[in-house]
Amino acid sequence: MGAVFRWLGTAFGFVVALGVVFGFLMEAGVVPSDRVLRGAQIPPDQFEILKTEGIIEEDEVVEYFYSEGLLSVKEGGSLLTNKRVIAYEENFEDGVDIYEISTDQIASVKMIQEGDTLNFAIYTVNGENENEWLDLWLPHEYGDAEAFASAVRSKIP
């Protein structure tokens, strides 16, 4: 029985240490944040990946950003810029798939799923054309999802 408790204690210690290391890497900007970030909060190397992968253009100003990625911002995420609302995901065959709606074409923003501590909040952004839409998967904690969605709503002409 003592061996079981030692094993559980070791496993618990390993999980705590892993959490501390991962938290440090997140704070240092090495791995993506678990929060929605304002444009100025994006670590420079992550911002560079967004530009290099063609997710944002050189002249765009990022207002809000959330990465769904665990190890890299390239894995997927959502952005609001001065020109577009963007959802993107890594495509392992040929780069990144990018879905976008110009900010002057946003018709509505609707919550599809209310988030909680285990699930993303999901918002659908609809464009002026019926077949123009995208989903934003955003973290619910700290009001991040609603702040991002409100900023997108403020762009509706």
C-alpha cells in the first residue's frame, strides 16, 4: 500500500512541476497564452509567425488575438484586426487554412455555445452574404470571450 501512495505522490509532484514549467513558458511567450491578448500583448516571435504564415498582413493592426495552440500559435486561433476578423487552423498538408470576413462586411455576431471552465465559448460571425461566416472559439474565463466578441460587434457598420 505504501508503494501506491509513493507512486501517487510522485505522479502528483510531476504534474505540479509540469504545470509550473508550462506556466513559466507561457509567461515568457515561448508557448501561446491561454488568454485573449490585445495586439500589444502578443510576444514578438508569435507575431512574426502570424505574419510569416500569411495569417495577418504587413499593414494590419491586431486588436485582439487568441491562439488555440498548445505549443505554437500556428496550430489555430482567432484574430480581430483593423481590417478583418479571422479564424485559422493549421493544415498539415500545405500550411494554414484562413477564414476571414472584412470588418466592413460583418452583419452579426451570435453566441452559439456559452463557455465554461472546460469548454470554449463559440461565436459565429456572419458576413453580409449568406455563405460568408466563421466561428470563433474563445476561452470563457475572465470574460475574454465576451470582450473579443464585443470588439467584433463594434465593427458592424
